[in-house]
Amino acid sequence: MLNAYEELEKHFQRLARIEHAMTFLQWDQLVMMPPGGSEARARAIAELAAMHHERLTAPQLGELIGEADQQPLDTVRRRSLLEMVRVWRRAVCLSADLVKAKSLAGSKCENGWRTQRRENDWRGFLGNFREVVDLAREEARARRAAEPERFTTPYDALLDLYCTGDDSDFIRHVFTELKRQLPELLDRVPDRQPEGLADLAGTYPLEAQERLNRKLMTCLGFDFNAGRLDVSLHPFSTGDRGDHRITTRFRETGFVDALMATAHETGHAAYESGLPAETDGLPVGRARNLCLHESQSLLFEKHLFQSRSFIDFFAGQVRNALPSARKFSGGDIWSASAHVTPGLIRIEADEVTYPLHVILRFEIERDLINAALEPVDIPEIWDEKMQAYLGLSTRGNDTDGCLQDIHWTDGSFGYFPSYTIGALNAAQLFAAIRRQYPDWPERLGRGEVSFVRDWLEEKVWRKGASMDSQEIMREATGETTGPAAFLEHLHARYLDRAY
Ligand code: CO
């Protein structure tokens, strides 16, 4: 006879098998599936999602949780139970009607957005978006009501879905310091950028680029016996133990962006591949939160791949693979990759300006969900903040302003901060690695990255969700997430041009 806790383990492992099936159906949909398959695929995924939801919210599960809670459990299992409860609570606290209404309003708004964005049609967008915001506020209130002791504002209840454990007050505090220091740093960058920047534009055949990107993944420790590289419209990473799927995208006219995207997604896959095998299929064995997930991808992209010494090493591979790149030195490639220009578009933003795009979104979505701001006022406040933080105006240009992102269209409020908390975590973790390995430039210059992977595996990957994010950060780096290491990194790279 299994006891209640053991029953729960079995139950969650079964749920993980449904998730496995959905993961690969979704991957196929984004990477391989011809358009004709979309209807049947949507039906199959919806069926599995409904089955998953039904099993996760079954009354029996609530009873087992109550029983397991009374059981004497060791700390490992107690923690595991806590994470099961978190997943379960998130599912049971919303009514089926709300979930359905949200999904319908989100699809409608997202579909409309695809043309409304192109046509700079804020009015049209607003027609659908009001409903999305109303439902997101309702969702936030319901989630908060389920755990009033954890969430001080409605927005915190949505933020927790992505930045689990890092609340809005903590994030505001960290962002305030960034907001204070970044503009000044940004002002000083232009004088330090090299004058004659090598123009890397050329013709780079896609097959050769693909081979080069696979080489990069191998250099970064990716195991092709346990994963694949494919191509998709937007690079992403997914998969399951032993089968990590990442995608990238190629342009014939350049090669740097694809390499950066590949390094980024390889970092996401590395985190997943290092999660603890002994709690496979259980909530406690999953990645802690998106702030840490994004920190691993950004560490691989910005600190490993983009470091001067690694690029010097990898430039040899680039020249071998791409004949039209033979004239470029490591320094040429590095300088082109580390160029700063403030712009209107978040996804095109460089490392220095990116956080300002995120802070602006964080402030707006927080006020929106907490009902301190109405949807109709977004374009104006967006423009005000763009002027204040980046010195650029989006007045009359919502296409490149508040209509540019997909996140809000389906109600994914609370996602944006993970990009910048991730960047801060990455810099802070890499600073700790540099302290432990003072010869890191020589190592990276030889293409050696195993010391970084081993360190991350021990300090971050193997922890799964067995600790809170800030406990992981404190144990690994000595401090909770803060802006200092990130600002030092920007200073070293963009003012001292050191690495
Ligand atoms: Co990412």
C-alpha cells in the first residue's frame, strides 16, 4: 500500500507524461507541421490540456494533499509536497468559466493584434484588449484570494507564475537602482565605441551556418544524443529529459544573430538537462522560475559566447565554415556583437538598453493589473516613459510602441521582469564564477567551458525547485539578486571594452 505522499508522487508523474506528449506536439506544431495540420493539432492539444486539468483538479488530489500534510515527512519530501501544492493551487483557484473566457479573449486579441500592429491601429486593438485586461484582473484577484498570505497585490499573484518567489516590491527595488544608473552609463557609451566598426554583412549560405551553429552548441557542451537543433520563426527551447529541442533562425546576410540565439537557447537546454534526475516528473524537480531560466540562457549568450576570449577562439571556426567571413578577426566579430544603439524595439535592443524597455513594461503592467491605470492611457504613458528612459518618442507610432509585443495580447502579465532579473542573475552568477576561476579568460580562449557548466550544474541546475530562487542566488553568489554585478559587467564591456 502506498501512503498519501507516495500516491501523490505517482499522480504527478502521470501528469508529467501528459505534459511530455503536449511538449512534443507543440514543438512539432512550431517546427515541422504543415499549415493543414493546425486544426487537428489544436483539437488534440486542447483534449490533452483538458485531461491534464481534470486530473490535476480532481477532488481526490486535494484529499491526498491534506493527508500527506499530516504525514511525518523528511525535509526533501516536505519540500516536494510544498511544490506539488503550489502547482495544484494554481490550477484549482480559477473557475473553469474564467479559464475558458480568458483563452477565448486571448486568442481573439492576439489574432487581431497581428494586423492591428502592422496598421498602427491602437483603437481597434483596445476594443479586444479591454476584455483581456478585465479577465486578467479577475484572474489576479482569484489567485491572490487563494494565497492572501503570499501576495500583497493582485499583480504579485500573476508575477509569481513566472518569477516565482521574487515579488513586485523586491523587483521594484532592484529596478529603481538600475533606472538610476543606466541612463548615465548609456550616455558615456558612444564615446567608447570603436569608430571603424567592421561591417559583417555578406552572403553566408544557410547550410554552412547550420553546421557552424551545431559546432557552437558542441563547444558549449550540448549533447546531440540528447537533443536537436532546428529552425523556427522565433528561436525557443523545449523538450524533456534526454531529448532537448532548441531552435534558431538564420539570415543569409549575417551570421552573428543566429550564433547569439543558438548560444541563448543552448543555455536554456543546459539548465533543463542538469535538473535532478531523482525527482524527475515531480514539481520539485523542475526549473525554479523563469528568472533563473533566463539567467542560464543569458549567461551562455552574453557571458560565455560573447566574451572576448571565447569569440577569439570561435572566430577560427567561423572563418573555416564561412568563406566570406575569412577577412574578419575575433575583434571584428566581438565589436559588432557589442554595439549599443538605443532604439524603439525591445527584441532588437542591446544589453545596455534592454533593461529600460523591461522596466517600462513592468511599471505599466503592474499599475494596469492593480487597477491604478486604465488600458486607454497606455500609449501616452508609454511615450512618456520612453522619453524619460531612452530619450525616444513613440507618439503616434504605436506599432513601434505599445503594440510591439505579443505578451499582453493573451494576458501574460508578469512575464517581462524575468528578462531583466534573468540578466542580473546571469551577471551575478558569472561574477562568482570569475572569482573562483581567475584564469577564466584563458580557459574560454581555449574553448573550455566545462568549468562553467560544472559550477552551474552544482549551484543552480541540480537544485531544481528544492529551494527558493533567492536562496539559490545567495548560496551561489553570497547575495540576493541585485544590480551591482550587471552594472560592473556593462562598465567592463561597454566603457572599458575589456570583455
Ligand atoms: Co530566453
